[in-house]
Amino acid sequence: MNPDKLALPVGTTLDRFIMRKQEDFPYATGELSQLLRDIALAAKIVNREINRSGLIDIAGAYGIRNVQGEDQQKLDVIANIRFIRALRNGGEVCTILSEEDEEIIQTGNIQGKYIVAIDPLDGSSNIDVNVSIGTIFSIYRRVSPTGRAGTSADCLQPGTHQVAAGYVIYGTSTMLVYTTGNGVNGFTYEPSLGEFFLSHPAIQVPASGSIYSINEGASDSFSAGVAAFVKQCKDADFSARYIGSLVADFHRNLLKGGIYIYPATARSPGGKLRLMYECNPLAFIVEQAGGKSSNGRQRTLEIEPKTCHERCPIFIGSRELVAQAEAFIAQENAAGGAR
Ligand code: P6P
């Protein structure tokens, strides 16, 4: 494929970008393109709800807890409804795995070829204090035959099987960043036009960096390997940047270089972040941008999922920093301190 054909100018609309990328793949049937458009539509609607949440009564807690045992924020619920509705109406997705629902969701599109795993609104506890939050999504082809509802086997595929992954960051500006396995591109939303425009073509994460993101409030329960890596960062005068919103921390490190770590801790012995709709999509993106993601020992994308909402530790960002953290963990294991 002629690489020049792939290079589209900054300012290209998302719709045109998707269409051109589809043209570059003669066998593409347009279903994945439509699915990406459906996600972008829901993102525009959620963006509008978030931007006015301070003005109408949709901020704050919804009064029930989700499958994760976390207080559902009203915007969590609204975002979940909006993405499920857009995917159901779009017709390309047969089944959805959402952070907000214990059971997988059947859309009724039994001919749909795709599965979406989604965290509709990550970091939502930050909504009331105006900190950037995000949507994270993964797209897989179904493995069960069409003509019937999707199955949990469709949802429990390793991250290497993703056909696309992305996130929306609702921040000082709203951006959609995604990959279909041919690089990572970022689109900035212009609300007055209702369009996403290509603003960050061919994103590459710096091979190293001087930012580390980890909740040091849990440092008493860090493993020796994690503690040793964090000490190395401090000794090297790294900047600590952790705002408690995964998409915001990840996005900054993707552009500037750095590492985000959510390790096993006393409160989250298996890590806090969910494999299927937080770790895998961001791992696909970071690898496509030249970075690295693991659970400290194993490549995130190769973890074989056992349950839909399972959690895993994550070390993700600049490949040299992730490799250094893994080396400290390997040393700890060699010394018999495995955790
Ligand atoms: P802690 C938000 O709940 C989240 O899932 C991520 O967005 C964020 O990075 C992390 O959890 C914060 O968790 O335990 O440091 O408050």
C-alpha cells in the first residue's frame, strides 16, 4: 500500500478519514466504518451531556452501585444508555460488554458481526470537580455464527484479536483517538460544527519519558519491584502526574512520554483496572503508537480472559519505561519475592 495514500491532512473530518481508510482496504465492506461512526455519534451526545452537567441535575451520584461495586454517577448511566442505543441502532454490533452492566447486553442485531467492550465513562467520580474523563472501547469480530445472539465466548477474546480500539477524552477539548491496527490517529471535536477533525495524525509515543503516573497513596502495599521502579523515577527527577482519571493520564503520557501504573495493591490485589474495556483497548493503542503494555510480566494483549469484568495490573506507556519496570519485577521474582 502506498504510504502517501494513507497520509491525510490535518483538518480532515473523521467521516472522510474513515471513508478513505476503507477505500484503502478493497475487501472492507463498510460495516466497521459504520460502527466507528456510531461510536463517534454517541461521543458527541455524551460530550453535550457532560458539558451541561453543571447546569442541569445530571451530575452527582445516581444512587445505585454498578457491577464493580462503585457508586454509579448519573452521567455514567446516561453515557451507558447513549452508547448502547447508538450501537443497537447502528446495527453492526450483536453484543456489548459494558462496565456498567453485570451481564452482556444483546442488541438484537443477530446478523451483527461485531462485539464492543466499553467503559462508557471512566473516571466519572471526577465529574463533579471538572476533571477530564473518558470513554474507552474495544471492537472484536464475533466468533459465534451470525443469526443468533452473541455469547460470552465472543466477549472473552484476548486483546490480540481486537479489530479496533479507541478512547474519547472529554477534557479542555474533546478528542477521539483510535486505531484499526494501522497506526493511531487523534480527532478533535468542534462543537459549533458538530464534527471531529483530524488533529493528531500518526501518533507515536516517545520511547522514553520523565513522567510517572501511579497512586502513591498505596505505596505501602507496592511490591518490591514496583517500589524499586518508583524510587528510580524519583532519583531521576521524574515528574509525578496522577489525576485519578485513566484516560487523561494515559493521553498525556501517550503524547509526552511516560508510564501509567496500576499495580496489585492491598485494596486491589489483582489490580483495579478491567482487562476487557480498559487495559486491552489502551494496550492496542499504545502498541500501535510504538509503546508497550503489560501486567508486569505478560503482554496485556496476550492475557487470556477468564471472566468479562476481570481486572489486571497494568504498566503502560513508553516502551523503555515499561521495560525498566518489568526488569525490576523480574529481579524481585528472581529474588523470590513474587507477587
Ligand atoms: P485510585 C477511575 O475510577 C479509575 O478507574 C481510573 O480512571 C483511575 O486511573 C483509577 O481508577 C484511580 O484509582 O485507586 O487511584 O483512586
